[in-house]
Amino acid sequence: MTDPQKLSCWILTDGKIGMVNQCRGLALALDVPAETKTVDLRAPWSWLPPALTPTRMGVVTAGSDPLGPPWPDLLIASGRRSVAPARAVRRASKGRTFCIQIQDPGIAPSAFDLVVAPEHDGIAGPNVVTTLGACHGVTPDSLAAARTAFAGRVAHLPHPLAAVLIGGDNAVYTMTEAVGAALAAELRTLAQNGWSLAITPSRRTPAHARAAIASALAGLPVDIWDETGANPYLGYLAHADAIVVTCDSVNMVSEAAATGKPVHIVHLEGGSDKFWRFHAAMEAAGITRRFTGAGETWTYTPPGDMARIAHEVMRRLAARARV
């Protein structure tokens, strides 16, 4: 149980890329080969919180990936819809499967062997490990590989280069037309002051913001991913001298922070206590600053959350093996 390469591992999520990437990031930090499982819940369980969902395999839909023996040594799960199936695997394995839940599961952490949650989730316990941001797989090796893979994509862009990661509307934030227009104007100011821009939008980026940004940056040294071909997201991070990212994604901000490069935050309309706590902590740590259209530079030590979590998982596995 202490040799990562000999561990069998499942990643269990509802398929949302943000959840999958966090689980993959932890598997990468642990250096364990992992099989990805996607599940969904049957009605009425899909409508109810985890605390009201039975801990049994029958709650998953027929279209979910099969969950059956041989049970894995390690299970890494994330997302509310993964909670009941993850607990069912742990029970079916008679506790042999070491079950890790990433983010607040919405039930008592004691239901799992380990819960990995960001500080802004506000949960604690003897089997809870907190992080500054989200789990991720951005490492020096992955950045080096992306730097090579996407060198041609940004070869025409002179330095300094800013990677611009644009999200959009979610449950608590809205990219209004006013915010989109203001961001477009600030990016134009940055480009006119000598910066090249490598921009990647997301599926949540409103059409009005895309149009405003494309119009404002016409004729300037810019590369905007059109969502065809390989996503240059990691390549942009690797080549950038600084990063501009919208505030609506803890994942994107955390991945940007892993580079050690200045991270400028674009604030959208709305928010929540959890997001405000996260952004306040990132600012207090000297990692992020509000984006104003200026390309500021500063230094900080990237958070070491992933190595610390991996160490804690292996420590607990080794302790359990000695019992």
C-alpha cells in the first residue's frame, strides 16, 4: 500500500471537467495510475443533497460507468453526485478502499478516509486536509511539455506576454455587458502598452464579451483561441510573463498561481462568501492583485498544496498498512 505504482486507483466524478481535473491532479501528485469513472444519480436522488442520498450502488443510473469488484486500493472522488457512490464503494470493499473526497462533501467528513477541501469551504476535522485553492495538475513538468507543444502557436507574439483566462456566468457571478466592455477596454490598454495577449475563453463566456474583446483588440498582437483544435490553455500559462484571469473559477486562479507568475484578477458582478474568502486569502498571500489594465510584476512562492496532500495520503496509507 505504500508503493504508488502498485496501487489501483479510481477517479469518480459526474464528469464535470473541473471536478475531473482536480482528481487527476491529486492522482498525478501521488504518481498513481488512475481509471476514470463517470457516474450520475437516478431521480429522486439527483435532486437531493448528499445527506439524504442512500449509500448504495443502486442510486447510480444505468448509463453510469460500472462500479464493481475488484475494488480499488484508492478512490479519489469530487462533486456532490459522487458522494453516495464513493461511500458505497468504500462499504462494498469492507473499508479496504481508501476513499478521498475532494471539496466539501456536504456530509460529515468522517464518512471518508480523507477529505481535501479548500480553506474557504470552512470545514475541519481530524481527517480533513485544507488547501489554499483547488487541487490541480499544473506542475513544472506539465508546463515544460506545454511550452514545447505550443511554441509555434505563440511564436509571433513578442514578450512581455499575458495569458488571459476568461470564464463567465456561473451560479454566483455574472459577466454583464458592462463588465465585458470594461474588460475589453482594459485588455486593449494592456496591449497598447506593449503587451501581447494569448486569450482562451470558456464555454461560459458570453457572446457579448467575446465580441467586445475581439473588436477592442483588432490589429493588436493577440492570439484568441477559437475553441478548435487542442486547447492551448496550459501552453499560454507556460509562455506567459503574467496572467489575467476572471474571478469566477477557483480552479483557473489556482492553476495560474501554480506557475509563480503574477496573477491579475478580473472581478465580475456578484459573488459569495466562499469566493470572497478565497480571493481575500490569495491577495493576502501576495499571489493575486486586481486587474486594472496595467501589467504589474511581482513575485511569490507558489502554493505547495499538492505535494503536501500527496505526502499526507501516503502517510495515512502507510499507517493503515502497519495496523
